[in-house]
Amino acid sequence: MKKHSKNTVVVEVQPEDVSPLELLQPGKLNKRNVVRLIRKVDIKKLGLVAGGAAAALSVISLTGRYTFYKGIVSGELKRQLAPVNKKLDELKAQNAELKAEVERLQARQTEEEK
């Protein structure tokens, strides 16, 4: 009869450190490596990164839409206000002419008084 030794040595198998970039190489991606990679990933950090990326993309999208519609409204207002701006320019020119005429009349009047 054989005696079994009560002192058995338990050897723990250490999984080899495989970086995520190494796993993405062709031929190295198998079920065992994927499970190992998923266990390494910190879910909280992954959630924060995903949430931050989603927030950044939504801000970029909102800014893009805002500038797009701002450009449309600006162009429409310029088109609608073109006649008003033309009239305003005409009135400014007429006002300058009238001011010059008033100055001439005041100068003539002061000469006549002397």
C-alpha cells in the first residue's frame, strides 16, 4: 500500500501579464485572453471615460448646431435689413450736407452782423 504525503504543495499559476495592445494583435485574441482583459478593466474608470467622452461630444454637437443656426439667422437678417441700412446711409449723407449748410449760413450771418 502506498502512503500519500499529507504535505502537498499547491502551486498557483500566475497569469502572464498581457497588455491590451498585445491582445489586439492578430492571432493573440482568444476567449481566455479576453476574459483576462475584462477582469483587468476598472469599470468605474471606464464609466468616467465614457461619460466624459459623451459629454464632450454633446457639447461639440451643441456648439456646432448653435453656430450653424447663428450663421443662418445672421444671413437672413442682413438680407432683410439691407434696404433699411441703405436708407440710413442716405439719411446720414443728407444730415452731413444739412450740417455743412447750417455752418455756412451761420458764418454768413456772423459776417453780416459785423
